[in-house]
Amino acid sequence: MKVTTNIEAKYYHAFCAWNCLELNDVDGNAITLKMTDDDYLELSEILTFKANRILKERQFEAKEAAKVDPEE
């Protein structure tokens, strides 16, 4: 049987070392993830994809907000 624990925290600070990623939340809780080079590459791909999606959504929202209603 595999036991899993889900943790929800408000992000505050992150630090990347040679073999781990450390995350801290606003309450001072810390999570240390042991990571390989391949893990970092996979994380980089995921973060790049997500960041690009967010930027595209914000660009679309900014364009929509800039449109002027012809009835105004």
C-alpha cells in the first residue's frame, strides 16, 4: 500500500541546489525535493509551457480590455 500526503501551501520562496529543490511557504514550512538533472529538465519544460500559456491568456485579456464598446 502506498501512502500519499497532499500538502497545500502558499508559495513564498524557492531555492535550487545541485540535487534538490527547496520550497518554503509564508508560514515557514519547508519542502525539500531531491531532483536529478532529468527532473530539472522536465520541470523546466512544464514551467515554460505553463508560463507561455499564462502570458498568452493575459495578452488576450489585455487586447479585449483595450477594445472600445461602439455604443459608448
